[in-house]
Amino acid sequence: MRVLVATAVPAERDAVAAACAAAGAGVEADVLATGAGPAAAAARTAVALAREAARGRPYALAVSAGIGGGFAPAAPVGSVVVASEIVAADLGAETPGGPEPFASVADLGFGTAVHRPPAALARAAAEAAGAALGPVLTVSTATGTAGRAALLARLRPGALAEAMEGFGVAEAAAACGVPALEVRAVSNAVGPRDRAAWRIPEALAALGAAFGAIVPVLDGWRERTWS
């Protein structure tokens, strides 16, 4: 069972890699720091997936993992979320005068704005990690105001978190015929930018603990059909 885990930065990569190594299950997890943002995540994930497939050692799953912002009160700081949907939240066009000020790329007829992980796998991963299960938004610009946070929550009801790489990883995985999953630990609330309130070390610890619990689920994936 080979899994590619894509993080944005080395600190996330190291937290996940340590958890995967400690789990000691039959999962071969390669953990890659792609850089920040959906473009870097997509490009480097696609290269890794295609390279290993060409070598005859394809990955069975791509996972976007890291820390991110949580929508209060559903995803408080220190909690973990697993994506039921991986959503390109700001890929589209502004639409002044319409019922909403934004139309997604899917609304415009130019592609997809949502990737859905295997539902049973996402549920099992969330249950193992004690995580909330719901939509996770990918943004190119992190939210910094209460107004934007409210708009995102209205456009995507039930959204739990936002980050900057998940949709890029999922898009690359889809192009390579590989399912995708997203796991996020919450380091800050989505809304006004307040760096003093960020809890990055705690979120990295939560991310590692979550992966330690999820690895056995991934190991069991070899024996089951997830849909």
C-alpha cells in the first residue's frame, strides 16, 4: 500500500512522516513538501504520481495534509478535520449584481470546483482520528476578515476549514486516476488575521496524532473496497 502525502511546508511534512513511521503499519507513505498554494501543490503532486506510476510503483492514494484555519464553532483551534469534499472556494469569477457575488469555475462551465474523496474512507479516517467530517475549502488567499469568512461560509454551507493546497493535490490525483483525501489540523480561526492567536505547534502535534490514528485505516484499505 503506497500513499503519497503532500504538505505545504517542511514542519507539516516532518509531523506526518514521524507519525507514519511510528505507526509501523503496512503503509509505505512518502511525504512531500510541495510549497504553498494550489499551483505548487498540483504541479509537484502530479510529478510525483506520474513518476512513480512510470516506474511501475504507483501510489494508491494521494493525501493533502497540514494545518489550516477552522470555521468556528464547528472546527475550533486544536481540532482535526477530514474533508468530505475538497472545494476550490475562490476559483471562478466575481459576479456583481447577481444573487451571490461569486460564481465558481463549475458554475461558469469551465471545469470542476469540487473533488470528493472515497466516502467510506473519509468517514473511517475521521472516526479513527476523532475528527470532524465536512467540506474543506482551498483558497489562494487566506481569509483575513470577518466579512470574507462569512461569505465563504454562506457560499459553502457546512465548511469546516480552509487551507491552500487541497484542491491542487486532488486535481493532480484525479488527472492521474488516483483517489485523494485531505486532513487538516486547525491552527487558527477563519476570520480576522490575528497571529497572536495562532497555535501552530499545537496544530502540528494534533496533525501528527491524527495521522498516527489514520495510518491503520489506510493499511486496511488494501483489504476493502472503499466507495
